[in-house]
Amino acid sequence: MSTVREGLPEGRYGRSADERADRRLKAVGSVLGVLLLALVGWFGYHYVAGQDVSAEVIKFDASAADRVQVHLEVRKDSGATGSCTLRALAEDGGEVGRRDVRFDQPADRIDEVVSVRTTRQATSAELMGCTSG
């Protein structure tokens, strides 16, 4: 004679231990995902908003053999100081001149024509970046 074993009715006594652990793991993963997203957003905002000096090259004149005249427009917080790095490039793309320009004026917008000395004829000028301080 064989013995028939009866099990507990399905779903009558709650979730199994595996189902409870799976649900807890999903909740912890969701919370960690939201925290990571918030952290990345916070760093991104402070990187963009924290830059209080920005600039752009309006135009440049590379007609002289030993220098490039660069019209630079700087925007910054009033009273902030900083510097911007310009470089001159030759036709082959090589760097032929570089200059750091310091801005200590209290104005929040500065238009200035800056001369960058070159080692040979330049064909373009570019702004490498600006830093505050």
C-alpha cells in the first residue's frame, strides 16, 4: 500500500521564504538605484552651476606672422576672478601659441582683444577653457 501525502493548499499560508527574499531584494535595489540617480544628478548640477566664469571667442585675426588677435567675451559673477586659456593653431593643426588671460575686473561681462604670440603663422585660435579663482 502506498502512502499519499497531502501538501498544504497553495496560497493559503502566505508567501514562501524565497518570495519574501525576492521582494525584499527588489525593494533594496530600487532604493539604491534612486539614491545613485540622485547622486549623479547632484554632481552634474554642481558641475554645471558651479562654473562662474565662462567665455567665448567672438572672432580672431590671424593675418600677422607672429601673433593672433583674439576678441574674447568673458561672462562671470560680479567680483569673481579667473583666467582663460587661449591657443593658436597652425594649418596642420599643431599648436603654435598659448596664452593664459587673467580677469580681475569687477564687471560681470568683459569684452577684450587679446594678442597671442605665435612661433609661426597661425590659421585659427581657440578657447581651451576658463577657471575661476
